[in-house]
Amino acid sequence: MKKRIPVVLSAMLAAGIVVAPAMTANAAPHIHPYNGVEAEATFGSQGVEIVTEADGRKVVSSIEKGDYFTVKNVDLSSGLQSITITAKTDGMGVIDVRKGDASGESLGNIKLKNTNGEYQTFSAALKNLEGNNETITFVGAVGNVSIDKWSATALNNAEPTPEPTPEPTPEPEATPVVKVNPYEGVEAENSTEKNAAVDMTADGVTYSSISANGSLVIKNVDFANGFGGITVSAKAGRPKVSLDVYVDNRDSAPVAQIKIKSMKDFDNCGAKFTSDITGTHDIILVANGFTVDLDSWKAIPAHNVTPTPEPEPTPEPEPTPEPEPTPEPEPTPDPTPTPDPTPTPVVGEKELAYTINSWGTGYVVNFKVQNRTGSDVHGWTVKIKKDQLNIDSSWCVNIAEEGDYYVITPMEWNTNISRGQTVEFGILGNGSIGSTIDCSVQ
């Protein structure tokens, strides 16, 4: 065994996989082991090293006899049947799994054979350990072992093995039928695959902590109404961090880069874009620059998808009004444009305009504030009556409620509007919406 200084800080911090935002919260984060845990997510170790392999994965390396790493706050509410590790060793190896610290009760041994430099999976049945706040320690007993990740099997997962023999093979093919609806919101912990990401719970919120260049994969996402943007509820450990959005694979550029601005609390932010994406696709969310804690995400429908059914009812009623008052339609169009300017009021020569895209059960409203004052503007406020819409989420603005109004103010980076320039923001709403909105800008 090599002599090294014991590591008292979390190896996650040493490896750049930060859970600091979660660990500074009132409640300590919980590790969810049934979905898989990166080995570097430790809470104390001795004699081991965190290294980055040639393929980019971070591993706990050089685990020799007496060396160990500890994982705390492990949620084993469903019990412990076995543990599987992804590891490599240059000869025979044995990892002793202990309850509590390195001197605690042994739950069982995981035996490894020579992997010839490749990472392979090894499993062992262990004594049951049941609780939502457990500590377990992986202790080297034989050989020199490197561990990439590990996962636990719940106690009741041993009996389902006879069921694969009847023909549930066609039923797995029914899983593509269970498609993900992105317009209602998707919880991060329900992602299909997690790479360099771990599920945690703090202050009653379960989220996925994605380390830099790690990713979440969500399969079978049904973009029946197209894909015109995305909003997320997230926070990051430092400024200038983004969550990159890829469709199907990472071979080409991301369709969007969402700048994560909050470093303390989960906050809504998003990005709009133009795409012709429809049908079923896989979505890949990648942390860029630092760790991103992601609670949930939601897709914004494309602007040109659902308005097509609405033009068909309008042409049918219009033949009847037009024959009678051919002279009078000209006054009526004049009043009709006046409601349109009403939602685009000019107060202090700041002009507000909007477009509505509704699909019956929800809608997107895109706003533009234009500076026509002839000089730079420092600060602006938009007021909208609350009975006009039901705001579910927004991007590029802060939203507060004041009596019967939503009060919308800019973020730090879009507070100032240069002369003649425009600032854009948007909201995503639930339910139905009219064709005009009672709103004003100051």
C-alpha cells in the first residue's frame, strides 16, 4: 500500500465535480444509488487518487490494501441486494464494502479478475442495509483497483428474473410508444441515461448534478408541436456556465446554449431558436464550463405549428360579414388595428410589441421592447393584467406579482437599451389565451 496523506475534503471538489451548491444548502444532498453513482462522488478517502483517463472519464485510482473512499447520505430506502462496480485491475483484486467508515461492519466482498487495462463490471451479493441516510465505505483488500462508478440493486429486484422467459420481449418494444411529452415539463432525475451525473436531494428538491462535460440523455421525446425553444430550472457553481442542448447525438453543433445565471437557487432561464424538428428524437443536455444542477426542463413549441387550424374557421365566417357592409368594413378594420396598438402602447417612447402562439392547452408569448426615445434607456418595466394570461415560466426577465398585475423587469444583462435598439423576452403559459393582451411598458 502506498503511503499518502488522507483526503479530508470531498474528492469531488478535488476532481472539479462540484456539489458545493447543494452541500451548502440547509439539507445535505442525498445520493441515489439505484441509478448509478460516479465513484469520484466521495465524502472522504485515504490513500487513493482521483485521475482522468485518456477517454475523459474521472475514476478513483490506486485502491490498494487498506486504502478506501467513503460515500455518505446514501438513500437505501429500498434495501440492498447487491452492489455492482465498473472497475479495472492488473491482477486479482478484492474490494471490501463496509457499513459506516473503514472500520465498520463488512457487508461483503466484490472479487475482480485481471481486466487487461479495460473497465469491466463486477457484482457481489451483500448483507441488506436499509435506510435513507446511510454511509458506506469501499476498502481495498487485495490488488490495485481503479473504480469508475458503482450502483446498488434494491432488495426486491432479485425475483423478477423468471419473468423474462415468457414473451415480454415484444413488450420492451412497446417502450418507444411510451413517449416523453416535453411541453408539460420533464424532471431531470427521470432521464434515460446519466453520464458523469448523479441524482441528489436537498431542501425537498430532487435534481441531477451534472459535472463539466457530463450529460443527461432523454430518449423518445415527442415533438408533435415542433421545437422552437427550451426553458430549464437550474443553477451552476460559477458564472459563465451553460447547458448545451443536442438533438439525437453530439456530432454537430448544439441547437441551443442556455446561459445558467443563478449560483444559489434554482431559477428559470431559456433559449429560443428556429428549427424544423418534429417527431420523436433523443435530447442530450451537456454541462459546459462547470457543474450544472438541473431540476427540470420544458420545450417551447415551434411558432408555425398550431396556428394552421385557426385560419380555416376564420375564412368561413368572413364571407357573410363582407357582402352586407362593404362600405362599413373600412371603419371596422380601423378599430381592429387599434386593439393591436393597445397592446403595443408607447409610454415615454418605449414601444412594446408581442406575438401569441397558442395550441389550446398552452401558449408562448414573445415580447419586444424597443427604445424610440432618441437616447439610451437605463431600466424598463412591463405590466400585464393577471386575468389576461397564466404565466408558467419565462426567459430573459424577472417576474413579480403586484395586485392585479404581473410586473416584469429585466435581468442585469438586458437592463440597458441603446438608442433605437430592441430587447426581447418571452413567457410560457398554461390554458387558453385571447388574441390580445392588456399590457404596458414604462
